[in-house]
Amino acid sequence: MKLYAAMNRLFRRSYALKLFAVAFLGTHIPLLALLGWSIWRGWDSDPLLVQVAVLCLFATLAGTALTLYLLHGLLAPVRASAAALDAFDTHAVLPQLPEDGHDEAGLLMRGLNRSLRRIDDGIRELEWVARHDALTGALNRHGGNVQLAASIAGLAERAAFTVAVLDMDALKQINDQHGHDAGDRALVRIVDGLRPLLGPNDWICRQGGDEFLLGLHDDVRTLEVRLADWSAALVASDPLLRLSIGLAGYVPGEHAHALCRRADTAMYRAKRSGAGISMELPA
């Protein structure tokens, strides 16, 4: 019973073993028929019959071995396809299965390549949508929180990092006077105007309707001058595009929420005073 249970488990887990068993039985049917006929005729009645039976036995065993070897080779595309699916599921590695075959195995591998690439494209698009603002292309609130935590975690010792909060002061006025499409264009213009100021590891996030959060790998005082010049040029091109900006430099060990609160406090101070930009220095 134990042997039967073990064989049963093995057969259920191995598709190759099932094929091998089918091939073994199929190649031995002629031999079994010959042995049955020989027994019915009687072994002693014809010595040639014994020789034929022995020859058929060895020929059948050789044929079985060859069949098993060839089946193992024919199953290679199935093994490769299973490995590709596992690699994609575990490590998100796209398959590079050969696509030059014209039989069922070739169709299988081409279909897997095509399907997994489409799935990967869909996953990447969903990930982008989940972390980005559809209007401006900037990070959304969730994406900004994730990126802020990653930026702080990846800072080298004593590396400068600054958070800037930008609030658009006249979005409601633009929407009321010129329509929401004009307000949308103003938001896009602000984001597009900020992008040239970003370094390779910097980012911009649209926190809400008219509020943006920037993560900048530079000194807070340097960025105050740079953003003030940029904001002044923006307002000179269109007075309705005025911004209130607050900056806070990261202090080692500071929590991300505390850093954002300090930048937010500086922004509201700039809004109240009409200064346009303000820094919040640590106590």
C-alpha cells in the first residue's frame, strides 16, 4: 500500500512520468501479445519461437529507452514554458522563449511570450496610474509619500535634502474667470516649468487640487534662491500664476511627516506675508 501511495503521488505530480508510462505500455503491447501467443502455442514446441520472443524483448526494451529519451526532449518546450512562467511570477522577468517553431510547442511559446509581455505592460501601466496624477503627470499623493520615504531612506550621510510645498494662490480665480480648462492648463504649466529644476533623483508630487510637494537633493538656502527666481519669472509671464512656497531642509533622523509639516508651515507663512517664498529652519 505504501508503494502504491508513493507511486500515486509521483504520477500526480509528474506529467512527464505519465507520458513515459503511456509510451512504455504502448511499446510493450506487441511484446505482450507475442508472449501470450507463445505461451498458448507452448515454449517447447518451437525453439525458434523462444528466440523470436527474446529478440522482441530486447528490441522492445531498446525501443522503450529510445522513446523515453525522445519524449524527454519533446517535453523541453513544456519545461521551458513552466520555468518562464515561474520566473515572471517570482521575479517579474519577461520570457525569451524561442519563437521559430511552427508546431504546437512553437505556438505555445509564442503565445506565452506575447501574453506575458502584454501582462507586463498592463502591470506597468497600472503601477504608473496608481502613483501619478492623470492631469499633470506628476506623482500623486500616494506616489509622493512612497517617493519621500525612499528619498530619505536612500540619503547618504550628511547629504542635503529639501522638501518644498508649493500652493497656487489663484486657481479658483482662474477657474471662475476663464473656466476649468484654463485652470488645468495652469497646473500643467507649473509642473512642466518645474521639471527643468529637478535633478536626476528629484521629484514632484501633486498633493491636492492646487498644492505640490517637491523632493530636492540640494541645500535649502540654494533652493530658496532658485525657486524664488523661477517663481518671479512665472508671475512675470502671467500674474495669475503666483505661488506661495515653503521649504524645509531635512534633519538626520527626522520623520517624513515632521519634515513636510515644517515645509507646510513655511508655505503658510509665505502666503500670509505675501513674500512668495519662506524657509522653515529646524529649532
